[in-house]
Amino acid sequence: MASLIRFTFVYPGVRVPLVVIQPSYGNPAARRHWRDTLDTPVDFTHETRAHLLTPTQRAQLQGFHPGGSARFWGATSRQDGKMERLSPGDVVLFTGLNHVRGIGEIGTLFRNADFADSMWGTDEDNGSWHNVYSLLSFTPLEIPYTEIWALPGFNAGDNFMGLRILDPEKAATILDGLDIEAQTQAHDDDNSQEPVARALRNHTDIVDGEALRTSSTRYRLQERELVVHRTEAFLVQEYVGYLGIDRPKRLRTPAGITDLHLALPEGSEVVEAKRASSRRFVREALAQLLDYAPHTPDPAIRLTALLPDRPADRDLELLHRYGVDCVHRTHPMSFERTPAPQEARASMMPLWQQRWHD
């Protein structure tokens, strides 16, 4: 396949890769495959396998994995149609036993039964896993399905049976909600910034941002570690346990996905968690909360920054200036709220609830 990175438009100006749910750990055969080609990279230049690749396939693999080894997964002929929709840079969630057990980005894709059989043998019912793809990055982890079920658009009890390509909205939700930074997105951000930086350096006209957006980008991805931020998720889980909430909810807005949305008798509380309490993260939480507030289904009456420890006084004052509460962790399963002054909250509520006055 050509190294064309496809993006899907979900919200204006936001492009995300396709996201694949790949069952991969639920039976002994899958766990053997995991051990053989995910836990351990495969040397595709070794004489026992190199001759099974076509010249084009060897060149593709060498381009994506110049070190000569890669992690691999595959799919049988039953998934031919779905596999043809995928491209380098798409994100794969490897699932099994009620958890996402790994996340990776696709490198090269090709169809080669001999090469696949040299790694995995064949399935007695469905034949060869001949749809082979390599992984540019692979991060083992354990994310319980309950975290995905809490995201907007996903259903509690869904055990993600069978290979599934998520629709664009759900793909954007899961990347945002699980805080996955895909290489395609990072590279596209860099591509869009470079012409602006060049224009500023050379004192030339800056092209309008719309002109910099394209529906596809061609470049050579390189191996790297996929970034999955988990600290915020753990902080929210502990806070939810502290509150005694059985089924936490998150809210999708045009501005992104909230970390926690609480329905109160008089309105909504929106919570944004951050993995650190430094000024940078306090400012990020403040900006996101103010962005989310007008889009809540009930008028927002409380905005809360959830932090792992107490921020500096000046940063706490920054939150309070805009009527935002701070909740910080004090001990395991223990949190303390420092509420904003009532007058600051009252003065900011018309801004938070602007949509409700339109």
C-alpha cells in the first residue's frame, strides 16, 4: 500500500486518524500471537523470513523500520474489506479480558500469507492472518472498558467483540477521552506551523490558516513511542471513588470532552483534571473549563479544576478570579475543595451560561 496518511474531518479544522478496536488477548491463540509478535519485535531481515516478502514489501518495512525489526499483527480474509480502509498512522486499540491491553500506530500494511504464516501459522476455521500490519509504536497498558463506556457515544456492557473500525466521531472521542497523542496529529501540527514560522522569519505574507489545511498529507513516519497520558485518568478515578459515584459521566462538547460531568439539582458541574499543579497546567484547566461551560446541557453552576496537589497561591487566585473552584488530592482517596469566592462565581456565571441567554 502507498504511504498515504488519511485523515478524517470530525470538527472543523480537527483531523484524526482512524481508530481500530482489535481483539487480541481473549483466547490462548491470541495470547501466543501477542507473546510472539507484540511482546517481542520480529526480525524481518532474517533469512527465514526475508525471502517471503516481495521487494516492495521489504522496501516499505525498511522505510518504516530501518532497524530491521518490528512488531506485527494480522487479520484473516474475513476482514479484508476493513483492512483496505486502513493507512499508516491509524491507531489500534488491542483489547481482551475487559481491558485495552495495548495501543499502537500502524506502520506499513500489506497482504502476504506466507509471511503471516511464518509468524502465526493458520487458523483452522479462517485460514491465514494474511492482512499483515507493522506497528510504528506500541504501548502496553491496562485501561478497563469502564473508562471507555463512560465516554460519550459508548455503551456500558460493550465487550468490543470482533475487529471494529470506529466512526469518525467515536474515533475523535476515544483519542481525546483517553488522551492519546498520535504521531499523525503531532506531525500535521508541525506541518501547519512551519509555513507560518517561515513567513515570519522572512517577513513575508502569512497565508490564511484555512489555506494550510489539507485533507491528506504525504510524509514518511518514523518509529517513536506513542504518548498515552494516564495520570489524569487515575486522578479522576480516585476522585470518583471518593465521591461514591457508580457511573461517572463525561460530556462531549464542540470544545472537547470533559473529564467529569456532574448533574446537580440546580445545574451542572464540569471538572477538568490535570496531571500536575504547576502554573502551566492550572492555566490549561482554566481555559478548558471556560471553553466547555457554555456547551453544558444544563447551565453550568460550578467549574472545578482537579489537581494532584495544592497549587501555588497565585495559581489558586487565578482560578478564583474567574469563579473556578480547585479540588486537590490530600491523601489517597482524600480530596479538599477550595471554592471560589461567591461574588466571583456570580459575576462569571452569565459568561459560563451565555448560550442559555441566546
